[in-house]
Amino acid sequence: MDIDKDWGFVLFTNSEYGEQLGGDLFLHMLTGPIDAKFYTTIALILILLITGLVFFVRFIVRKISNRQKA
């Protein structure tokens, strides 16, 4: 419940995923449908970029260590 914005919600579920649904609904209510999709997309892109960077660094380290062995 947000008294300043004069809104709130109550969620009743009969599921083991009720907390996840509540969190998703809360994000949707705070940011709106477009912003929630935007933040999710940005998060996925960042995860992919970080993962790619980690693999690239590992590749470079292996190349350097192989050259030093030769």
C-alpha cells in the first residue's frame, strides 16, 4: 500500500509461486507495463554482456599462458 500515491493491492493465491507473482505484480504496478519490460530487457542484456566479457577474458588469458609455455 502506498498512501502517498493513494493505491495498493492485496494478492491471494493458492500456489507455491504466490511470492513471485506478488513481486512481479508490484514491479508492474510501480513502473508500468512498458518500464517493467524495459528494465527486464536491460537486465538480460547486461547479464549477456558480462557473461561474454568473462569468456573473452578467459580466452585471452589462455592465449597468453599458451604463448608463455611455448
